[in-house]
Amino acid sequence: MPAHIRKLIVQVDETRIEMGRTIDPPTRRALAIAVIDNPFAGRYVEALDELIAIGEELGGLLGDRCIAALGIAPGDAESYGKAAIVGEAGELEHAAAILHPKLGAPLRKAVGKGAALVPSAKKRGGLGTAIDVPLGHKDAAFVRSHFDAIEARVADAPRANEIVVAVAVTDSGRPLPRIGGLKVSEIVGEDGLR
Amino acid sequence: MIERLVDGMIEIRRVFTHVEDIHHEFGPVAAAPLRRGAIAAVLTNPYAGRYVEEIVPMMDALTPVGIDMARRLRAAMDVSVDAIESYGKGAIVGSAGELEHGALWHVPGGYAMRELLGWKGDRAAYAQGKTSAQATPSSAQTQNALAIVPATKKVGPPGATLDVPLTHINASYVRSHFDAIEVRVPGAPAADEIVFILAMATGARIHQRVGGLKAADIAVWNGLR
């Protein structure tokens, strides 16, 4: 069964000035969110394959939406992250089934490469619950300038039997990075870490 | 900083766009989803921290900001101008500002969207309070975006939510299109910022069914009915 999507949301957050300093080009972070039915709401189900398949579907859909909203070539994506909020009638493992087994591959395809782990967060929540979607560089998790987070929140979701699934993609790091660490220019991009 | 700003007046720190497709709300899935969008610009408030009597200069300075935001919102929604059926606007003023600073958005925000959608009135005259914003009754539609753009505003902390009202662009009383979209920019407004917001939608509430004036029955073309 494909995801039964009630709402699909796409946001772009563009920072032009931070602490009085012009950011040129601006940093831009995109967020795509799907509000879906939880097919396992209200009961314990041992095998979560249906949600795993939904995760695979949403990894591509939401990744593509982020890239389209940024108006960039897939290879120009720099960092990414994912998160899910399970409504009250679901369990945390439902979020894990969406996020972890199969969401990554189509997301990596959407952003060109993606050697690095896709950082994630999950929680149970109600209407308007916010989740901070962690962001890390897509090819090297240790790139310090790209450690960040973007807040995802849907005013009328999740209902008890819904799940909010969010994918974030950026074309940049933080606006004014200056705390050292591994730089983008130093990425090897093979082991996903450096 | 403040002196420089009063001179330049406009300093845009962040631009936040939001587009959503609503397929259903637990009723029949719509053939075409309702698309709603909002754009929020986070500006430095040049009047933060003190009482300034003469704030109207900023209203004029906001004119190109409104026009650019309306265009960007339409582009982000990726629909034609003709597809826009409702609109609204709002402002969230940071804690070192006052509600009146948010009111600066009424003319530049509202008329930017109305002009984008085909309104042919005299914005300059209205801005000076010389004419009514309400259209003269007519037996047929001669222009678009006849209705007043509904608005809300508040003073709020970073991440404050604002329920931005939406109503039909040609007749405020069209009941199917009474709606609101919650807009919120994480981290804004800081004390010395103002978030100015525009919102548009492509149609009625997804399962509208409480009667009243229908868009198809607009007849007076006075912006109300």
C-alpha cells in the first residue's frame, strides 16, 4: 500500500543577514513534510513491512520536493536530515520503520550522493508538536560547519492515527560557521565520516 | 545601526516560504488538492526600542518588499495567477516593537497581492486615505482581487504562531473560502525584528459544506458579495 497522504508541505528558509552580517549567497534550508495515515495505529503489529515500504516511497518524494524547492541540481545539496512524529495511537517503532530501513537510498539518489549517515530524530506527539530535524553534511558526517537542525511542525498533525514524516535538505551550512573542525574543502567523501 | 536603517529603512534578514497541499481532512480525497502558501520576510525593525511618532516612511519603503514577496509566493506555489482564489496577510512584531509597526503592512502587503492578481484601483490614493478600498458595485466583473485582504497582527516572541485569515479575493462573504493558515518562523522575530507575512490559496476549505454565498454566485462585484 502506498502512503495515504493527507497533507504535503514544503518550506524554504533563507538567511540573508545574521548578526548584522550579510550572508552572500544566503544559506537556504528546505523542509518537506508528509502527513500520512498510520496503518498500525491502535494495535500491536509485529511485522512493520508496510511502514518500511512507505519510508522508501517518502524518501524519494520528500527528497525530490526539497531539491525542487531549492531549485538546485541534486549534486549541489550539502546537508540532510530526517525525522518523524508518531501520533498518540502509534508507537515509536513505527517511526523507526519509516526512517531507518529504506528511506535513505531514494533520498541519497535525490541529493546526488550521500555517503554519510542521514541524521534523524523521532518522538511521539500531538497536533502542532515540533521536532528538530538534525542536519549533517551528506558526504562527511564530521563537517562541523554543517551541523545544524531545522524545526518541523504541522499545526493540525499528527492526529492520533497519523505520522508526520519530515526530510530536510540544504544547499549550505550554518550562516556564520567559525568553530573550526573538518571543512567542506577537506572532504574525502568515501567513508561517510570525513 | 538604527541611524543607518532609518536611512535605508529596509533590511531583510530571512525569507521563509511555506507551501502545502491538502488532499483530504478525513473526508473524500479531493481530485485536485487545495494548495495554500505563505511567505514570511523577517525584517529589522528600525523603530525597535523607542517610541517614534512618524513611522509612515517605512510603509512606503515596504512597497517593493510586498511586490517581491507576492511574486515569490506565487512562484513558490507554482500555480498561475488565475488559480489564486483567496488571500490574507499578517505581521508579528518582536518584543522591542509595538503593534502599530505591524500595521505598516496593510497597504504595501495587501496591494502587492491585489495588483499581482489583477486589481486596477489606485493604490497611491488609498494609501493617502483619499478613496475607499471598496470597489464600486458593478453588474459584471471588470477586474480581479476586489475584496479587502484580511489581516491579523500581534507582538510575539521568536517562533510565535500567527493565524493568518484567508478570504475570497473577489467577495469577502464567500463562505466556502473563509479559512486561516498558521504561519510561524522558527527563531523569529527577535526583539528587534518584524515578520511580515502574505498568504494565498487556490480554493475553498477542502470539505467545505456549510452553505452561504458561493464563489459562482458573486454578483455585486463590490468586493463583498
